[in-house]
Amino acid sequence: MSTQNFHERFLKCLPRLLKSAAFVRTFRKGLGKKSDRILDRVRKRLPVDLDDIDNLYDAAWNAYQDCAEYILTLGWDANRPGGGGAEWLRCCEGVYVLTRGVA
């Protein structure tokens, strides 16, 4: 899946994530001065200005990472340089995201 597809799919989950007060607090801080206008458009499922899309995604992703609970962590070590890593499954308001990190 391309990064753009993930961004689009993740942003479609915003109305559900906005049910979490902790998510909203962190999300507002990340959006800065435009938070009220952008949140109003998201809640009404209206398009957001193209200039604000990257900021919207960054603020939403950062809020998700701060608020989501770890459900499952899998780590591995292949006993060689660059052969280890981990995968994390997190959830916030029923939105599950699997991420991966390689050492």
C-alpha cells in the first residue's frame, strides 16, 4: 500500500477518532490556530483545503500515536546487523493500525 493510500484511509477514520477527548486535545494542539475551522469541516465531512491536508494528517497521526493503546508487540532478532525489528498493533476508538520498525 502506498503512503498516499494510507494517508487517505487514515483520514477517513477521523470522525471516529474525534470521539476520544484525549485525541481531540492532542489533535487541536497539532493543528494550531486553524484547529477550530479544520475540526468543523472534518466533523461535517466537508473537504479540507489542500493547503491544510498535510498538517491535518500530521496532527492526526501524532494524536493517534499519543492516544492509541498498544494491543500487540512482536519483536525479532535475526542475530545479524539489520536483522531485527518489531511490529506494533495499536488501537484508538476502534481504529487499528499496524506499524513496523526494522533495526
